[in-house]
Amino acid sequence: MVRVRFAPSPTGYLHIGGLRTALYNYLFARHTGGTFILRIEDTDQSRFVPDAVENLIKTLNKLDITFDEGPGIGGDYGPYVQSERLDLYRKEAQKLLDAGFAYRCFCSPETLAQMRAEQQNKGEFVKYDRRCLNLTPAEIQAKLAKGEPYVLRLKMPETRIFRFKDIIRGEVEMDSAQSDDQVLIKSDGYPTYHLASVVDDHYMDISYVIRGEEWLSSMPKHLWLYECFGWTPPQWVHLPLILNPDRTKLSKRMNDVAVENYLERGYLKEALINFVALLGWHSADDREIFSLEELCQEFTLERVNKSSAIFDLNKLNWMNGWYLRNLPLDIIVERSKPYFEKENLTIPDFDKLTKIVATARERCTLLSDLAQYSKMFLCPQPLNIEYQDFLKKEDSRKVLFWFQKNLPQEGDIDVEQLNQLVQQGISDLELKGKAFYKPIYLALLHQDYGPELPAIFSILGLKEVHNRIYEALQL
RNA sequence: GACCCCUUCGUCUAUCGGUGAGGACACAAGAUUUUCAUUCUUGUAAGAGGGGUUCGAUUCCCCUAGGGGUCGCCA
């Protein structure tokens, strides 16, 4: 039975990298018929951010990534928030202490900083020098009696090669000499990631740990913990990183990394999911467009890449445009509404809105562009001087008068009829295409480009077309 | 610096020893089009370098180089 978890620390918002980790866990669970668990790793009190958990869940839900167990959902392995599991961690830590696998360390942060500075100066490998390991029981009792703060450290074996199989990378080998005596319990009584995640993964019966590559170098500590506890480790899957265009770890500095910002800016969940899925995973055929359901069907860990991928906004934009054009029109119409509101545009009636969106989606990238594009119909910019002059020219006025005379006053005109009418006009007035079209575009949209005429007429309606022609003739 | 991971077009990637090294984005050209787009066609563009193994290496092994990650009482 596959049980996997997404275990973010709630520091504010969902990161693109976090989304990819969550997505791969989700896809793997759905593909295998397994269970997908959300666990909140809030063991750092200093980084507490109110509402972060709610935001995280809300964002994931917006993307249709759903959990089987987790905070607010329940499950047989709860609680799913680490700050509510402190007793468990303390109990397990005590076992380690009793068995001699862990020891108390009374060193202050200042002492440690100094120690590290010295090691660095001497060019030594920076790690805890174990000065507290040799404290006698009496010394420890004395410090305890005085109430001196302390942490619990894991006593790493000094020479030991850890070998393990990573599903993506194959056999990996690491020397314990490189590993520090990691803090397990902090002086505030909270566990560190290393203890909490190992304990939770065990008690929550996690079968595959799928997480970012940044955890690879912690493997000796984690493996050693499993050994000390006498537990069987899960399968390991370390995902490649997502990078900035300059090849550094994806960061706020160079990119927008908050998923909710993308959503807000008008990216579609379908595009975001599809794009992020392709950052490190590829189907066996060369298909690149996948719905979430299709991804669940196709996704396997075997086809996840080893090497990190650069976040290419260009391709995301293309993909968003693709979904904008290819998702059912009514869905796009519905989702475009908030963006009209954001631009303080009164949302036209359903029929008109649909016509506008149908036309706009052909030339837009984001949902927000749709509202932007609609402005030429809903509230055209004032004509600039250059355009005004152009409309005052003899030829332009001839065109506008001609339309005024030959266009039905109201009602609808279909594409066929309109095209015929235009052909008629061009031959009547003996004008070249451009000279004929430009005045009408300027009169109707106040700009010299836009969608094809039938679309404009259909969106505006004949009455409004006449109004705008009339106004242009008043210049 | 130490340790670990990674290395195919600018970017995301396919290739499970034998290919004209394929696809997608971007870019360029062309077609359609009054314009802006969409759409379609075509093109430019890649196996980091050096050793092996093999009849044959992008593919397997080693070395070098480059990039990244980690080295916290953060996750």
C-alpha cells in the first residue's frame, strides 16, 4: 500500500518548488491507488506565520490537488500538525537518550558560533566538536539542577559508510564522517526536522519519501535514526531542483515563486499544473499537454529526471495561452469575470461577454489580458491627435459616410453579409484595402488594429457601430 | 573548502549500444489574413572535454571541467 506525504513548513505561501513536490506526491499516490497525506511541519516557532496553513491548503485546493489525510480532513494517523505531536517526539528522543544514541549539549549559540569560526579559520571541516559528549553524569546533573538550557544531539557513528537506493538516482553512498551530531530536540523543547520527519514518517506508515534534492545530504542522519530506532526506512525519492534562469535554486529574488500570485495574475490552474509537471517529468511518447487526470494515469517515478530544470516563464506563458484557447469557452468566460471586476469594468451580459472572450482568447496569454483586451470594446481610449487628423481626411470620411448609409440600422449582420458589404464598399469607393479599413477601425476602436471586422460588429452591435461612426464624423 | 548530486539544441526534454540524434517553447522565414492575433509549413540550433570497454558509443566505466545542493537549536 503506497502512502506518501507532502510535508511543507507553513512559512507563508506555496512555493513553485513546493507545488512540484506536492504534485509529484499526489500523482504518484493517485497513479498507484495509494494515500496522499498532508503534514504540517511547524516545528520552528520563530518562523510562525498566521494563516499560512490555511493559505497553503486553499491554494492546493484551487489547483485540485486533494488530500486523503491531513489537518481538517482527519485520518487514522493524526494529528497531522507537528506542533500537536510534541509528546511523541519527546518520548522517542528519550529512548535515544536512554540507549546512548543521543546526548545532551549545553553549548550556547555563541559558543557554537565561536567554535565554527575557529574551525573555519583552520580550514577544518565544520562540525560540532562533541565537547558535551564527555560531560560526567555529575556535571550533567549539576547543569540540569541549575536549569541550564540544553539541546539533544544525535551521536553519529564516526566511521560508517551509508548506502541506500534512491529511486531516481540509484545507489548512493555517503560517509558518516561528513555528518554533524545533528540537534534532535531544540532548547525550546521542539524537535528539529530530522527527528520529527523520521518519527512521523514511521508512525504515519509512509512508504515513499518523495522530497527535494536539498535533503539528499541529510540522508546519513536519517538512515542512522532509522537504525537507532530499529525501524525499516521507506523508499527514497529525491527530486531534482527547480532553478532560476541563472541556474541558482529557484528564489523569490529572480522569479515570482508564490503559486497564488500566478493564479492571481491570471494563470490557469490547468496550465500551472501541466507546466510544473513537465519540469522534471516526461511522458513516454512526446505528448506535452496533459490534464490532471491524464497525469495521474501516466505519471511514474521512473520517468522523473535526475537533473534540475530551469523555470522557463516563456513556455508557461505559451501553455497558458494554449489552455486559454482550448478549454471550453464557457469555463474561460466564467473565470475571466473577476478580472473584469479588477479593472472596474462592468461585466457585459452573458452573450456579449462570451463574444468578447471568444475573440480575445485568440490573442491573449493570461485571464487578466482578456479584460485588458476587452477595453477597446467597452471603453476605448480617447483618440490621439494623429488619429483624429486621419479621420478628418477626405478619404476617411468617405468610408464612414458609406458605412453610415449602407449598414442596416439595427439587428444582426452575419459574417457573410458583412464581407459582401465590405467588398462592395471597397469597389464603390475605389479604395485600397488599408485605406478602407483603417478609418473604420479608428472610428470603432480608436486604434488601427483589432480583431476582424465581423467580430467587432458582432460584439459592438450595429447600433453601437453607428454611434461610434457618428462620433467620428463629428470631429 | 569538504562531501554529495547533476551534465543532449538558448530552455524543457526523447533516446533503455547501431537514429539522417526526435518533439515542445523561444527565434527566423513563408502561407492564410486589411491590421493585431490564431492556425499551418519550413528552417537555424545539441550529446562539456579526455581516456577506456565494444565490431560499434549520446547511451557502460574512469578522469578532468562546469553547474547545483548541503555543511543551523530553518525546513
